[in-house]
Amino acid sequence: MQIDKEVDARGLNCPLPILKAKKALSEMVSGQVLKVVATDGGSIRDFQAFAKQTGNELVEQQTAGEEFIHIMRRR
């Protein structure tokens, strides 16, 4: 999968990973893919809720050690 933009939200707690993702998505065009890397355990459910609220597609979520990776497609 091609990643168009990546946001490093490591070390940031809620709601900062979501705010950074929202800003990045606003700078992207429809269909582009955003990758967010966070260390906040709550980010899994935060990104699920964010996707539902905004209509952006949550393509994938992964846990890699202490990191949580969220892949979103801009609506």
C-alpha cells in the first residue's frame, strides 16, 4: 500500500495524535493514505471513533511492540 503522508505522534497523549491526523488529512486530497504512528494505547479506539465521525476510512490498525500504527484513507 502506498503511504502518501506519515505523522509521528509517538510520546503524545490523547487528543494530540487525532489532532495531528486531522491536520494532515485536511492537507491531503481524496483517496490519499495517511499513516499515523502513536504510543498512546487509547489511540486504537480514538482512531476508530474519529473515522466514524469524519467519514475517513480506517484501512488498518497494527500494534508493533509499544507502537500503534493507524492507516487512514482520506474521504
